[in-house]
Amino acid sequence: RFAPVKTTADLLALRSDAYIVTPEERLELAQERNGSPPEIVLDASRYKLVSGLDAAFPEGVPSLRACRRMEVRGPWVFEPGVVCEGEVVFVNEANTPATVRRGTYRDETVRA
């Protein structure tokens, strides 16, 4: 079981491959997660509303199946095909969105 969606960070996790839809049409954590959802920290000034979340992930959310923690600070737009593994932090201190290019990001801080 999982907690109900309370924040856009919860929604991002649920939209990712960290969760699967069972044949009974239930949403459950993927087996690889070992019962633990990814910790997601989103910049509240940009991603508190679903519209901000949708703007950052217009073509789908990153793969979070192997991600322990993802943090997004500042304005970003994620390309399709982004994979986050371990602990990944995206930092953009500018007011204009930076792009997260497709690829795998593993235990790193990405700065715009």
C-alpha cells in the first residue's frame, strides 16, 4: 500500500516507473523498490501546482525505478528518456528553464 497523493512530488512518483499497475488495476510500488518509494523534493515555488509539474515534464517523467532521492531546484524541462539512479539533484538558479537531456544521471548534482 501507499499513502494517498498529497503533493506534486507524490504525483511525480506515481507517474513514474517506480510504480506499476497490477493485473487487478491496482497501483503498487515496483518490486525493485523493496517497499520504499523514491524520495522526491521539488522546488515549491515552481512545482507546487500540477501545472508547474506538467510544464517541467511535458513528455513524461523520468525513470525513478532505481532512484533513492531526486531533488529539483529552479526551472527545468525534462526531455523524454531521462533516467535517475541513486541520488540526483538538479539545480538551476536562473529564472529561465534549463533542459535536462535524455540520458542516465546517477548519484550526481546537475547544474544549469
